[in-house]
Amino acid sequence: MNQSSKQPHSKTMNDMPKDYAGAGFDAHWRALVAPDDHQNPTPQDNYNLIVIGAGPAGLITSIAAAGLGAKVALIERHAMGGDCLNVGCVPSKAVLAAARRFQGQPDAFQRSMAWLREVRAGIAEHDSVQRYSEQGVDVFLGQAAFNADGTVQVGDVTLRASKTVITTGSRAAMPPIPGLDEVPALTNEQVFDLVEQPRELLIIGAGAIGCELSQAFARLGSKVRLLEIAPRILAGEEPEASAVLQQAMDELGVAVSCEVQIERVSHADGVFTVYCKSGEQYQADQLLVAAGRQPNLDGLQLDAVGVKHDRRGIDVDDKLRTSQRNIFAAGDVCSALKLTHFADAQARIVIANALFLPTAKRSAAMVPRCTYTDPEVAHVGLTSAEAEQQGLAVKSWRVDWQDMDRARAEGDTRGYVEVLTKPGDDKILGATIVGAHAGDLLAPLLIMQANGLGLAAADKAMLPYPTRGEYLRRLSDQVRRQKLTPGVAKWMRRWLAWRR
């Protein structure tokens, strides 16, 4: 059956009537990623790969391996697609877009939540049990656990394989705040299920998730306060990037409190209260915890097969092998950087190393990241602070959006582009872009870096005017001007004088 016939993919937010409630999309989404009527297949005698966890890393590993002709079993205990599809990237980005579109409208919250459900249901087709089964993957729904002999148990079924890959992902971490485990606080796993808009929302954690949802709910009309233990929001980014976003938060009405030491949390009569060691108290009708991630290891029985792990996740080498060479891991379950695209990249490494010669290495990757706030904050490679900690001298190349014609025409000149290189060299060591579409605008720098190209390489491209992408030309012009040393300039003057 063609699943796409069930979804009006051409519909946009503008097409939705004001009373649109998104009825039925949640049921369709669940039927695709966690169908109640699914019957686990009869297992094959021996698989090339058993993949435990159907998030981004597991999905890519299993479908790519099956496409190469491998016999693959994929096990998922909750829902195909993992956090990214179901309670992470997809719903959060849909809500962010809808909040900008519907801001100021009396039904903004309902329409935004309806939009995320429609988007999620449509995208779920790509991660569905049916699609993977049709591609030759044996999909088992249930809890996976290792047996002492290295086989994998799913219910009353025992699976055997030459290699096993653990891709169970991560979940929201709950900080050790007294009282927090006793109150009905939200995480990313529940916040998108809200049916009533919070009047007041407290968010603990000013990383990417906390900042993104702060802006989304503020645009939808909630009174938002963001609490952060660090001295600034997005503490891992460049200080100037944090400052630009802080100003945007102020303009949007998000109250930000940094260097907050929380003493305890309580909940009574529908009101959450956060008590701080400074004596301050904050109250709201909803509390969202966005204070990092922790790996999903429970139920796997890793000790039964001697796979080394701790609270940070599974130990792997540079080829993503665990302490047992026939067992691999990929994605959030073994990575400090818990990013969907990094999980994607690791899946490709696992496929090469588990099915063929183990030559692919994780360390070869320079991992980008983006926070999808307004303005966006995108980064790859070294920050200035990291360069200083390593004792590495760097040269900064910079373009401010206020100097770019397209940004001025759009009336949005917030932010900048900064690229770090070694002095006397134009090869990219790190880059930060703050502003509209920063994540997209980072792409050419990533391609240049991956191919060993310096900033001067942009000289060879003709860029359309007026676009934000012209920042590349500005950077290459800066590199060219630096190469025009006094000696070179003197030689050129003599040459041009002779040519007269």
C-alpha cells in the first residue's frame, strides 16, 4: 500500500483552517513506527548483522547493510525513528517554524501543535516498519538483551549473527536536584504531547533544546523563564554567539537567569516551584528539564557479554568496536556529541567496518552543530577558547551581516561569520555562523574543509547577488588582500607601470 496516499504532503501551514486540530495524525504516526498489529518475523538461522535500536544510526546501518545484500535483524523496543523523529529534531523544528508563522494569533499554540503532528506523521513513512520490512530487514519489536553466548534475546526469540551493532541512542538526563524525581516535570519526551498551552513555563538548561523551546513557547504566548547553571546561555559556543542570542531572547521576552544554583523543586496545586540557593524562587504551571542527555543502556545486559560501559555510555575504539570485537556501537549510546548527523556518519563507519575491512575511523570527522533559534547558531571545529587551551595560535577571518546587502535588505543584520585558520594559512580550523539560516550557510565551509580547500578557493566561484552566501567571497577577498604584502604590491606597481 502506498502510505503517501494517506498524507496531504503538499499542504503547508498557510493551508490549515483555524480550527484545524490535526486529528488522526498521531494515530497514523504510531501505526507506522510502532504498529500494534506487528508480528515479529520468524528469525533466520544466522544474520550478518543484528542492529539493536532503530534511531538514526540503527536505521541507516540496517537499511544500507540490507541493500548491500546482508541479512539484517533490526530490534526496536519503543518506536522506529528514535528520539529524532518522534520527540526530538522533527517535532521541535516543526514547532519552531509554526511558532514563527502563527505568533500573535489567538490559536497559535493549537495550530502549531497540530502542524508538528502532521509533519511527524508524514516523515514517519520513511522510518516505518513496513518500509524497512519491504527493504529486506527483519524488524523485531521488543526489548533486546544479550545472552552470555553473544546471542540476542527478543522475547522468546533468540537471534544469532556474525556481528551486532548497538544503536540504542539516549534520553533526557535528569540532574540530581532534590525533589525533581518526585514532580511531573516535562522532558522532550512529553513536551510535544501538551494539549494546553502553559501560561508560565520554567526551563532548566540553556543548551540547544532549552534555548529553542524557550523561543518557541514565548512566540506562542507563554511566559518563559530559562534557568542555567553556567555564566551564559549556549555555554559551549563562542561568547559573542551567546551574546547575540541573549539579546534576541531579551527582545522576545524570555527571562534568562544564569549562574543559578537550584536547591530543590516542588509541585503542589498545579504549580511548580524552583528554590534557588540564592533565596530566589520561581514558579510556573509547567516545568521542562533540558539539562543534557544520558545513554540508553538499561535492559541490554551488557555485562553478560563483557561489553565495557559506564554512565557516559559504551566504550568504543576509533573504529566503533566495543571491548568485544564482534560487537559495535554507534550514535548517542557511545558518543559525547549526541547529534543526529553524527549518528548518521557513524552508521556508515560501522557498515564499512562490520561488513568489510575495518579501516574507517570516527576521528576523521569534523562534526558540525547548529542551534535552530532565531538567530541560528552554527559551528564546526575549534572555538577560540579551545584553541587557546591547546596553545594554538589562530587567525580570525570575519564578516558581519550588517555589512552584507542581502541582510540589510531583509532587515535582519544580527550576527556574523567567523572562520579560524592558522596564521599564514587559509585552511579552516573552526567556524561559527550566527544569523538567519546559519546551519545552511555552514555547508560550503564544511565541504571546503572536508576536501582540504582553503578560503581562497571561493575565488573560483561566481556567487549570485544579493545572497548571504556572498560571505564566502568576502572571506576570500580578505585572504587575497593579506597575501598582497608590501613586496608583492611594489612588484605589481612596477609591472603595471611597465605595461603602460
